[in-house]
Amino acid sequence: MPPKADQVLPKREAGLFKDVMRLYETKSYKKGLKAADQILKKNPSHGETLAMRGLILRYMDRKDEAVENIKKGLMHNMMSHVCWHVYGLVHRADRNYMEAIKCYKQALRIDKDNMQILRDLSLLQIQTRDLSGFSSTRNQIMELGPGLRFNWIAYAISCHLNGNFDTAVSVIDSFIAQVDADAMKMSETERDTDFCKSELHMYKNMILMEAGDPAKAEDHLIEVEADVLDKGAWLFRKGTLEVQQGKFIEAEATFLALFSRGLTEDYRVHRGYQSAVLKLDAKTFKSQMSKKGMSTPLSSLVSTLTSSEISLVIDKYKGTLEQVNGRSAAFKRVPLSGMEGEKLEENLRPYMEKLLKKGVPSLGSDLLALVASDGVPLKDPSSVRAHPTFSIIEKLACELKPVNPMWATFLEVQLKEICGLYEEGLTLIEVCIGQVTDDKEKGDLLERKARLLKLSGDIDAAVAAVDSARELDKADRYINNKTTKYLLRAGKEDQAEATIGLFTRHEANPTHNLFEMQCSWYELEYGRAMHERGDVGRALKKYVSVEKHFEDFSEDQFDFHNYCVRRMTLQAYVDILRLEDHIWDHKFYIKAACGAIECYLHLADNPPSAEDLGEPDYSKMTAAEKKKAKAAARKKKKKQEEKEAAEKAAKEEEEKKKAEEKAKKEKKDGEDD
């Protein structure tokens, strides 16, 4: 259907319209707006120009006017793909993705082969996880542009994510065949060719593995060994596939090769090695490999393993692995999870002795992880005290005291803490503090003292202790953050803000910088403090800020949809997509959501009146009276803020004078002594 006569621009205006498009793309918005206005002077009903004018206004933060222009443009030319595309771009900028997709699809009904609209549509489809639509769109793009590497790889990813593994592998094979025939290039630059080839082979292998054919995946892995640059990743994948097929002897040798390459402290390799030694079935192996941290089959399956299986694993660590690297901390720590009784005491003694000599503050946490049930560390004090491993640790802590009395006493403090004996722990920590002169060590001890005081319920004393630790090292961000958290728990919000402000750029108001840095833990703690005080408004503001951070995390995916495919970091791209699928499960988001819900429920049950808000009832006023009342309210609010600022400054000045007087007095007393 031909366009209406008033929608066809004369030659001069058509050239100006091209300038509008170019100026928008180069972000010269003012010049673009001026050019659009020139066209509209002679052609006020030209739909595409109105739409482009609206798009430019949207990026000049004139949203209402922008939407009005775009709707006018659509009204004048409903059959223009440009108008629908622009309307979709505005919806996308407002994060209204479903409406944007509708607009893009409408534009494609008019111009079905428009590559730019198809690309924009595919980005929104993967962003919203419309995987079948994404696959269909990427297939269409590949058919329209078969000479571009990006289109082939993106289509393969879409098939993979959609569960069409055979198609994904076939697409990658076709692409590699064209590269071999010199019909296409593997990478944008020659220097990246080897890396891109390596990544593509490993990605194809990832698809084969997820397709549930480990034998085929292993054959492919061996075939491409020479092309893979990351030998560590290649060996780990090979070991994983061998365990899945039941090739336990080969898998053990593969994971042993990884240890020989220096990955002795990587607990993923330990999990794979132990799975091979214990000959775990594929389901149990998958469960073990999904675990995090220092968990291994020996620690998490210890209650289901036979004594001979436990002995086998321990012997491997004591024999074979000791020969690989006798200095590895993990090789000495991992076997302890499967020991008990006299054997545990015999092996734990040299382990503890070495770390006590070094003065390792985290020894207590390390040892208490052994006091576990089914691989889960115990937290209940009565269960901990009744556990036989705890008795052994307690006994050795006393016997090894001569090795390093101060750190042995500190270990006892940690044991007292887990048992809930806070008063005894505080007595012992004071002994430790009296024995040290090094500021760094003293800071660790004061932090533990603060923790004990907090657990015992004396939050004010805890704040004083942790602040003393902070004063010893003002460049330590960790202890600064810990002090801030304790201050918030104690209800000292102003002091907490001043403390964390020492590490922010905005000296006047650190909350702006903390919001920019997406410092969720601080906002949650501040919101909680305000909520407990009854200041629902400020609490809700902080909870909503955390929610905004998570929306930004989700939005940040847009940065990777094109970049990762272009740079061929395909495995990492798939991993980040799967991570984003569970971003809303994060504990910070759940806390913020629950806090916000409680605030909303409180406001629903106790709606604030106009008097509570400090504002008159504007609904009964004329326009002139309303304007006058609002001006008076602003003036009153400004005076109140100035008064509060003056009172705060006077208070700070008074505290400063008191501190100076105290310092002078202490100095004088010292001179008298």
C-alpha cells in the first residue's frame, strides 16, 4: 500500500530527515531537534518526523512531550515501520519490554526483513527470556545475513538455550566448515583467532555434555585438544566426563594432573578427585559438583560412606597427593573431615600446632567446621559441646598453649563463643589484648571482643570496642564497615553515616555515593534501624533503593548480549544468563522486599493524615490559595532544615571542644606522672 501524499517529503526535507536520523545516532540532540522542527514547519503532519522528534525529546528528559509527539506521528502514519520502531525504543528506554516487543513486531509486519528492528527484537526476547521467540528471530537474521559470524554464533546460542542441542551443534559445525573453506573469518582480528577457535570448541563441548551424551562429548574433547588454549579447563572437563561415564581410574589420573598443575587449593578439583576415588554415580556426582566452598564428598557424605571408603580417600591424600605437593594446606585439611577419635587427634595436633605458631586468627572457624553433622557445621551450643570432635579440639587447644600462648588463648575464646559462654570468652579476650603490642593483631582481638559483647546483648560496649579497633587502622575498609554496622544496630545513625563517609567521595552527603556504589548491605541495615525506630518513610526509601539495584543488575544484561558473542566468551555468557535467572533469589533482595512489604502494610493500616505530613488540606483551596500555602510550606520547611543544621553544627562543635579538653587533661596528667 503506497504512503499518503502528505507522508512523502520533498527532496530538501527528505535530506533534512536523513540529517535528523544521523544527528540522533551521534547524540547531537539539540541540532536534531532543530532539523526536525524545520521539516515540521512545512510538513506538520509528517508522522516519521514527529516520531523522531519524540525520540530525541525522550533523550532530552522531556518524556511527556516525547510520547505525545510519537503518538501524533503514529496517528498520522500507522503504516510506517519507523514510527512503530521509535515507539518501541521509547518503551525499551522506560524498561517496558513487553510493550516494546509488541511495537517491534508491529513494525516487522510492515517491513519484515528490517535487520535493525530484528536485532532490537532479539535483544528484548533474550532479555525477557522468550527463548522460542529469540531462536526464531535469530534464525531469520541468520538467513538474511549468512555472511556474518555474529549471526551464526547467536543462532547457535539461541538453539542451545532453547534446548535444541542437535541444531546448535549443527550450526556450529556449519560455521566451522565455512571458516575452514575461507568463506568466513573466525574472529574480527587475526590475533584473536586462536582464542576464538578455542572458546568455540569448548562451547560446543559444553552443549554436547548438556545434551546428555558424555561419550560423544569426550570424543570431541580429545579431537580438539590441540586447539584448546585453556588446558586447565580442558582437563577439568575431561575428568568430569570420565566420572559421568564411570571411567574412574582415568578420571582420577586426570584430576591428579590438575593438582600437578598447581590447582591444589581449588575445591572443585578436590570434589572431582574424591568422586573418582569413591566411584560415585552420575546423579550423586552432579550433586557434589554443584556444592560451593570447602565442601567435598568426604565431608558431606561421611555418614553414608563405609569405613573402607573413608580410609581409601584419606590414604590417597596421605600418600599420592602428599607426593604431588607436600606443602599444600588443602591436602592437610581435607582428610580431617573423615577422621574421628584417636586418628583425628593424631593428625589434628600437627595441623593446629603449625597454624598456632603462625598466629592465624581464622583457626577457630576452620576447626569448628569439623564439628558437623552430615557435612553441615553445628550451631546449637548444646549440640556443639556434645560432639566428640569438639572435645578433641578443646583438649588440643589446652595442650598446645605453650606453642603460642596468646593465639592459643584466642582459639579458646572462639570455642567459648560457639558454646554460648560469652562472659568467659570476654575474660579470656582481655587477657589476649593485654599480651599484644602490634596494632594489627590488637585490632583482630578488639573485633572479637566487640562480637562477644554484641552476642551478650551489650551493643553500646560492642560499638566502643569495634570503634577502638577502627582507630588502630583507619585505612582498613573492612573494620570501618563493621563499625558502621554496629553503630546502626545501636541506633546511632548519624555517627554511622559519618563513619562510612570516610570511604566515600561525597563529603557532604555520603548516601549519594553509597547509592551509586550499590552498597546494599548498608541500605538494608539503615532501613532496618529506621524501621525499628518507627520512621517508616526513611526505611521504605532504603528498601526501595536495594530493589532498584537489583533492577539495574537485571538491566545490565544488555551490556553482554552483543559483547560476549562478538568477543566469543560464550561459556561465560551462558553462565551469566543463568546467574541472572536467579538474581531475584538473592538474600539481599528478599530482605529488602520483606522490609518494603512490612512498611507498606504499616502505611495501609496507619495512613498518615495531612497534619502528620505537616501540610494543609489542599483539596479545599482555590488555585491561588494552594499556591500561597505551598510557598509558605516551603519557606517553613527551609527554616526548619536551617535550624536543624545549626543545631547539629553546634552539637559537633561542643563535642569537639570536649574532646580537645579531654586530650589536654590527659596530656597534663601524663606530664605530672
